[in-house]
Amino acid sequence: MIAINSMPDHLHLFFGFRPNQSLSDLMRIIKGESSEWINKEKLNSSTFRWQEGYGAFSYSRSQIKAVCTYIENQEEHHRKKTFLEEYKHILEQFEVDFDERYIFKPLE
């Protein structure tokens, strides 16, 4: 783990990753074990569930400091731009085609 920070509607994890590892397996474990722990510890007033899916982006070693700073400053950053606005912007920056029907949903 290099950096981690959470907001009410999303979580940033920045970690080193080997090419022979499976990102989908890692995310299944993270989401499954964290939701089990959150519910066991009763940290939420109702049953906690992650939304389906996740966004994953890769960065080079030379970008580590910038990405860490970005993650650490999430609260300030989201005063200017919502998570959904940010996420769509990142998808566009990375030239990822997406369908609006499958983008994260706002908190209810």
C-alpha cells in the first residue's frame, strides 16, 4: 500500500502491483473482506455493500509523489469537483470508452 484515503462516496487505494497478479481477484478480496468486517463491527447503520465494479488506473514510478498528493487532498479536491465529474474526467484522460448506464451511482 502506497496511499489510501476515503470520502463518503468513494475510496482511493494506491498500491504496487506485479504483472502476474490478478486485479479482479484482489478487488474481490478487498471488497468482500472489508464489507464483512464493516458489517460485523456494525460501523454502518444499515447493511454495508460496495457498488458493483471499480475503476483501476496505472501510473509510473515517476508519478508516485503526485498521485499520493492527489489522494491525500481528496477533501479539498472535492469541494471543486464531485466524484462523478472527476471519474468521468479521468476516464476521458485515459481515453476509456464508457457507457453512462454503467458509471457509479450517486449516494442516496
